[in-house]
Amino acid sequence: MADSTRGERMKLVALDLEGSGAQDREREAILEIAVVPLQGRRPDLSATYSTLINPERPIPQHRWISPGLTDDVLSTAPALFDVQQHLAARIDGVYLVGHNIGVDWRLLHRKCPDITPAGLIDTLRLARTIDRKAGNSLAALIDRYALTSDVNRLASGSVPHRALWDTIAAALLLPVLAASALGPGNTDDMLLAAVGVPITHSTAATGFQAALFD
């Protein structure tokens, strides 16, 4: 990886998106997305970007659809085409942080192939370096590290399994998990070496196969 994206100069942005489900295969749609830059590995809420996405077709209300993402709500949201430049401005050239981030990247890249982050940092992978046998879902980890009240406060108006809540949850988890897995004095280079995933064709095509609700 190029030196210009490493060490103290590495830019991190937490990201989560909610979709219509992999069951839709090639028709899978992005329904909501949130992007939160990190400063000193803490979420910079002043620069948060969060929006619903109009899929421009009906979305059946299956159990895996995130709460509140109904056709009535989504019909008044902007289409993905209308927000792509806002996403690119926030994502191009930075490292995306998220829980099982490969799943989000797979769908984002399929729908917005011109967006080009520098790489991926997966908090699920980081958690599994600490204990593979423990429940490592986002909700379980937030509870285990007593972060639920902080996420609820910072993601006011959002709920678990919605983009903003999950993005802020992953952002708050990152420094806690990194300290536990790599030591309190860990550097960005150490983090990249442990759980960084470079952007490649195969990364975008397949994502990660780990279960979201592990």
C-alpha cells in the first residue's frame, strides 16, 4: 500500500448501508446509507452524511429489511444517482470502516462502480482476532463493551440495523477492539496489517461470507 495513505495520514470513514437483501441477487437495492468520518478514531458527527435511497421499485417487507424502511418512506427519498457525487466526495481515497464491511462494499461497488476507496477495515475481523468463539455480531459487541448508551446518544433518532446507528456503532467499536487486539499504543499501520483489506476486483465481487448476525 502506498505510504501516502498510511500512518497518521490514513483517513478513516465509517460506513454502513441497508439493502433489500442478497436474496434479490443482481436486483439488490441500496435503501439507506450513512458515512461518518473519523478523527483520531472517533466519529466526527459534524461531517456525518446519512440518507435514505429511493430504490425506484416496490420493496417487499421481508424480515431482513431494516425497521422502518417501507415503500412509503423510501418513495420520497433521493434516487441513488442523485447522491452518488456526495458519496464519492466522502469515500474516494479513504479507508472504509464497518462491521463485515465487505458486504457493504460489494453492494456499493456494484451500484456505484466509479467510487474508489483506498481499502477496507473490518471490525468483525478485528473482533475475531480477540475471540472467534464469542458472539461477534455488532449488537453483541456493543453490549459487551458497554457502548450501547453512547451509540444511542450519538445516533439519536436511529435504531439498530439502520445505517446511522450501525455506522456509529462500528466507529465506536474500532478503537476499543484495536486496543484489545493490538495493544493500547497501536498504530494505523498495525491496524492495516491486522485487518486491512485492499480494494481488488475479487473483494468487490464477492465481499465477505461471514454472517451479519454472527
